[in-house]
Amino acid sequence: MKRFAILSVLVMLLACSVPAMSQQTIDNFYVTVGPGVVMSGGGSGYNGGEWYGYPSMWINQWFYDHPLDFSKGKIVHIEFDWTAMDPLCMTDITVALNWSTPEWSYLGNGTALPPLPGVDEALYIVRVPFVDICAVVPDVQHVAFDYVIYDYNPEWVSLDVRGCNLVITKGVIVHECAVGNDDTTWGAIKSIVE
């Protein structure tokens, strides 16, 4: 927990110290998931904020970032509230940050197309789960999550949800092209996480 708090502070310091060198994008999302299906949802993502169901049972909304860039990394901040549709029933919720791989960008789709259902998920999508709860949850839960992608700035980022009996509201994803991955502040962040 202490490492996470230190990482969060360093990420915020990095974001504040290099505003001219970074490129920040802010998107939003919301979704209601019944038994593995989207009952309603939206946001500012691809195709008017559409949520896509994958064979792996993930439900994704994609957000275009910037072109693939190996000279930069990516800082991602996600925040949202969630609760049960029916607070007397079991809620199953798994949430992940994901992003497109360089292999996806090499196909040349650019802003036109994220890795939609039917693609080889293992080849074109990287996922990092950060919420995994199966319980009766009668009240609203707040989630805040920060993550740094070190090796490259991916073209697309996404929020993935899997589960049932859940409502996500007030979702915000801030994705920022970080300074070059050889920067000293970037190295400091990397050393704390490792």
C-alpha cells in the first residue's frame, strides 16, 4: 500500500512538472451489467462510447490515445463508483485496464479501429486487472487506480469489465503520454514500482 501511495504521488508530480511535454486525454464511461451482458452504458470512447463483449467474457470500451510511440510511456488514472443493481444479491465484478499492443498498431488501423471482438486477444490486447470482488455489496464503492506503462505509448487504452449485478457510474479515465522513458523522473517512478 505504501508503494502504491508513493507511486501515486510521483505520478502526480511527474504529470504536474512536465505539462508542456505531456499529452493528456480525459475520457468518461458508465455501464450497467446484468448476467454477463451490458444492459446499458456509454461514455466518450470509440463508436459513441459503445461497450463490446468479447469471447473471453470481458466487456470493453476503447479510447483512442495517440500513435504508437516507443520513445514515451503512458500514465493512466482511472476513477469510478460502483454498486450492485440489486444490493441483496451477490455482485461479481472484475475490472481491468487494458491497451493495444504494438502488433495491433502495425496493422495500420490508427484511429479507425481498436482491437474489437474476434481478434486474437492474447496478441493484440494487454490486460491488468485491478478490481476482483464477489460479495454482497449493499453500498457504493469508490475505486481509484494509477498505472504506468513503461515500454511504449499504446495507440488505444480501454476499461474492461466482467461480472454481473453491477452498476458503474462517474467513470473517468485520464491517459497521458509520459515524457521519454529515459527521463530521470521516469526512472525514479520505475524504481519504486519494481
